[in-house]
Amino acid sequence: MDEKRRQLLAGISLAGAGVLLNACTTSNRTGSATNDENKNDGPAPGEAAPVEVTAAEDLMREHGILRRALLVYQESAVRLRQDPASVPPDVLEKTANLFRVFGEDYHERKLEEVYIFPVLKKSTGAVASYVDILLSQHARGREITDYFLSITSADSIPSNSVEPLAKALESFVRMYEHHAAIEDTIIFPAWKAAAGEAELDQLAAKFEEIETELFGGDGFETALKRMEEIETSLGLSNLDMFTAPAIIR
Ligand SMILES: [Fe+2]
Ligand SMILES: [Fe+2]
């Protein structure tokens, strides 16, 4: 396994890798060879029964992790303008690292660009026309993530970089929210219809195989844990704080 990759995703020391490997043993996904081999074992006493995750659902819940990173970016842009010192560069760096490893290198490069977009590019109609735009957005996203990683590697963000960084965070969020929304509602359903049931089952297992190969275990669970840590460190982990105020008439 690529140790560097694992550490980047973990965003912490090697202790994180242990968590990752541990997460693998408690994964609730099915469809892998390992799980198939154990499918008659059933859950241990006190454990929840495994829940099947389809290939399309897998992609969509990965978007869930990436959307949580976008929420961190969005909040960071607001805070940077109010009080730049309230946004620790290392927290933004961890978020950008997670987006790079889990979003750009895995979700986009290993899954969408290999298994989803080529199928739809061959189709006729409006869906095929989205593919080139989505690919160019992947490329633009990687450029912006490079910028986030370089600017957050310092101990503090230079004052003349605060506004450009806030703007870049906002434009990244805007682009990727639209990107993921089109994939969830147009691209993945079209791919699902084109692929057929049997192929989707095979791909669910394939996706898990790729994830295990890249992350040494359940990358989703590890990424989720990392996102929760990032949110906690920024004081964003209380969902209720985002409940909209009542309308005053
Ligand atoms: Fe994408
Ligand atoms: Fe995606």
C-alpha cells in the first residue's frame, strides 16, 4: 500500500493508518470477495447486519464526504474575511489533502473517469455533452486544490492572500456543488441505466477492491472520520447550529 497516500488521507500520523486498517474490519459494506466469502457467517452478536451498498450509492455517498469538505471551505471563506486568524492553515490543508486523495485521485480519477464517463461519452444526447464539462471541472478543481495546498503549507496565511484565498474557496464550492448535483441527478442515473444490473453488481465489488487497494481498507469510513475531526476542530460539528432562523413576518 502507498504509505504516503494513506497518511495524506489520514491527515495525521501513522496512528491514523491503524484506525484505517481497523475500520476495514468493521466495514458495513458488502460485495467484496472477502465479504462474499464470509456471507454465511452473519453478524456477530450485538453487531448490525451488513447493508449492501450499490455502485451508484457508493459514488453518491462519496459526494457526501466531498460536500462536507465544501461546507468547511464555505465556512472558512466567511471566517477568513471576518478574522483570518480564526482559520488555522493546517485545518484547511487537511481538508484540501482529503479532497485531493479521496475526491480527485480516487473518486474522480479511478472511478468516474475510468468507469462512468467513457460509457456516457459513447451515448447520444444531452448526457454525453456533460462529460467534457465535468472533465474540465475535474482539471480546474485539481489546479485550485494545488493552490490551497501550497498556500496552507505555511504557518499563517499572508494578509495579501486572504481575499484571493476566500474567493478561490467560494468559486471552488460553487463549481463543485453544481458538478456533484449534475452527477447525482443526471450522470449516475444515466450510467446506471446504460450499465445494467449484472455489470453494476460487478462494479460495486470492483469499486471496493480499488478502495481497499488504495487505502488499505474502507476509505469511506476513514474519510468520514477525518471529516468529523476537521469539523470538530473548526467548531462545525453541531448540526443544529445550521438550522435556519424562523421567518419573522
Ligand atoms: Fe466528477
Ligand atoms: Fe463525482
